[in-house]
Amino acid sequence: MVRPIYLASLLSTTLYALTIAFDFDSACGRIASQAASIANATIFFADLVPAGTNLTFPDQDPSCASTTSFQVVLADMCRVSLNVSTSDRSGITMETWLPRNWTGRFLSTGNGGLDGCIQYVDIAYTTALGFASVAANNGHNGTSGELFFNNPDVLADFVYRSIHTNVVVGKDITQMFYDTPHNTSYYLGCSTGGREGFKSVQNFPDDFDGVVAGSPAVNFNNLMSWSARFYNILGNSSSPTFITSDQWLGLIHDNILKQCDTIDGVADGIIEDPNLCDYKPEELICSPNTGTNNSDCLTVVQAAAVRQVFSPMYDLDGNLMFPRQQPGSENADFIGLLYGGEVFEYSRDWFHYVVFNPSFDVKTANLTDYTFVEKLNPFNIATFNGNLSDFQSRGGKVLTYHGQADMLISPADTELWYNHIAETMGLPPSDIDQFMRFFRISGMSHCANGVGAWEIGQTLPGASGILTSETLDPERNVLTAMVRWVEEGVAPDRILGTKHVNDTTELGVEFRRRHCRYPLRSTYDRKGNSSDPDSWTCQ
């Protein structure tokens, strides 16, 4: 069969389409029987799905509906669903989406939280761009960690094996389908997905040529303890240290902006670099003659609790476990999860089903327990190995980013991670830049959203929900920037972020801002219009 290959512009971007002269529909009809030959695989179905189809997922765990209950398919594709056994008591459910407009590229998506939920929005996004894309359920179904209990094989899938297995199998299916191997291999994930990307870099350096890993949940064990620790600090609603969500989002957040918003020269609700914010909550302490139930000020013990929230976490020997929560990260979507009077649900599940047992009282956890959590470190889930030389030496590239208003994972942890890599490998930033770049996204919350210019192509919503030459421009899209870096050798220097009015594309652009690679800082010239990205430079 003749398969002429040519380069053609995809949506007028620097992505190129690899067109193969073969019968796509027939290939979809036979891929199920072909893939059945893969070891330990059970094929559920292989369906031809035209662009515009609104897929629903009745077989997914109901808890995953909060992530995705439906997904509109953006390109003609062949959808292959299967299970792959990873042991006699574990396995992954995965999907491979094979687009008609295949570019010769392969991509794996990641996951979030403790979830066993396929990120359908990500696989739809990348398939539309011509990637043969895979996604898996992380070895269990649903958002709970309960299935980890007394089953280290399921835990191993979550920590590292699910992503690697779905990559190996997905590449096999891709080659079977197109009758030719992929040219380049990529990864796209955020949060737990960011950790999974770095886990692949560390453990399986040959899996990917380019990795986009956002808000990575590295230093994972201490992250779980850090998240649980907020209950130690703030208590429940009857504790004298407790602070209501309204106070966090109003009184405290407004006071943080009063003290720190203009450090960067602009009063815009964005703290460009929260490291420069030395917040003093004592300014909010009630006067002596103020009533005890006044929501417009804080008691002395409440102010002390706020200061502790914004302080690093140290172990009993004074060693840093996790950096501080950054001031200005207060977010209505997450405030109740961390500061709402209960232990953070992921920390609770991790302690109940992995570290201790379901009878362990998570509300009594202390630094001794947190030290044990870190030492246990099952399957090295910490993902904090600073030696990335195997990935570096084979020419792999990593682009990581982190919202500076991320409440769920302090962005200071990614700075700690970057500096740990530099120290471990003995490299200055100029040398790290050759294979890894880290972008701090001011005003962005966890992986997306927020008051800053957060749309950077990290997801379909991060591409404004539309695929155009503008939203796919490598200067403003982290995924296409990675493709250009791997395939053309042009490393991303800055990323131009976009903020739409009310985060609604139809209402137009509110402002744009260029985000700098670490350790450079985006700096306002204090002359031009702050909404103009040209008024900001990297220094």
C-alpha cells in the first residue's frame, strides 16, 4: 500500500499534518481483532466516531461525572476501549483515540487527584490536533482511594504503572492501526498528571520526547501531610482558630491585596510574584473593645493561625517538608476543601487506605505521623528524584508551569523542585534551560482559571475552547510550544497568557501577559498600559 507523506498546515499553525493514503474506516473496522493480540489486553469495542459526536460515558464511576459527564468529539476518529491486566488482581481501563488527521504524533494524557477518571476533555483536545492519544483510569475507578487498601498492585498502577502501560499499549495500537510507527511522543497532564509526567521522565525516560507537566504534585507524601495540616491549624467550626470561608475570601483576601497587590506596580488583583508578599495578618486583629463575634476582624489566635497557614511546614528536626501556602491564593472553589473544618479528602484517603488504616483518626495526625508518611513513600510516589540525566541525555524536553494563585498545591513547591534538580545535577539555569523550562503563571489557580492571564493552551478551555491559528500559536500555547521545541529545536522563551472577560471567549479579551521562565520574573515597566503584554519584561 502506498502511503505518501507530506507536510500541510494544520489550522494555520506550526503543527503539521501527516496524511496517509489508506482506508481509515476499514482500519477502524479491523483494529479490535488486531489489538486483541496484545498481551493481557481485553478489547471492549472499537468505534468509528465522526466529529461533532457528543459522547456520554454511562460506564464510568458516578464520582467521575464531576470531571467529565460528556464530551463533544472535535475530529473524526476511531475510538478503541480496552482493559489491560497489570497483575492477577489489578488492571487499567484505557482508551486510544486515533484521528483521521493523524500527524504522526503520539500523546498520553494524565489524571488528577487520587482519581481513576479518564480526562476526556484532554484526549478530545489532543486528538483534534492530530495526536494519536491515550488515556487511562489510573488502575481504579472513581475519585476515592479506597481501592488502594490492602492492594499494592492497584497502588502501583496509580503511582507509575498505569501511565507507562497505556503508553506501551497505545503505541502498539497506533502502529497496528496506521501500519507505521509514530514519529514523536508527547505527554500532557496537570496536578497528579503533572506528577505522572515527571514520574515518566524519571522512571521511563524513553516513553516521551516532550512532556508538558503542569502544577506537578511532586513531593507527594509531604503534600498530603501539608494539606491535612490545615485542619491542625484551623480546626473545625467550633474551634477558636476557625475562620469562615467568607472571611477568607473577603476580609483576609482583601487585606492581602491591600498589602501586596501593588508590589509589582499595578493594582489589578494579581500578585505577580507572591514570594515578595510578606503578609502580616496582625493588621486585622480586633481592637480590645470589639465584640467576640465580629466578622470584620480577627482574634489574636485567628491571626496567629493565618500566619501559620502562610508559613512553611517543617519536621520535628527543623527540616523543610513543604513550602508555605502563597498569600493571594484564596479561591472559592477550594477554600472549603482545605479550610472548611474537615481534613482534606485526598489526605484522609491517603492516610486511611495507604499509610495507616480506615480506623486511623486523621484529625489527630501530627508531625510524627507526617514524618512516617514521608518515610513510607510507596513505590517512590514522592517523585522527587532530582537526577533527570537519562531523559536529558536522550534529548527529551520538559515544560512545566504552575499558577501562582494555586491553593491546592503551593507553587513554591515547584520552585523547590526546580532548585532540587539544579542542585542534584549541578547545573545553572542556563544549562537546565536546554532540556527543562518552568513558567510561573501569575494569577492562575489550580491548573486553570483565576484572575490572571491563565489561558496558555494547557487544556481545551486553556485554548479558549476553540482551535484557531491564534490559540494554537506556540508563543501562547504550551503544547504546540513543546512540539516546536522537540521538532524544530525552538525552545519557548516566554508564554503569552490570555484572560477573557468573565472567562467568556465571546466577551473578548480583558488582557494578556507574558509569563517568564524561572528564575526570571515578569516585571512591569511602570509606564505603559499594564494590560499590554509589551509593558512587561522578564528580569
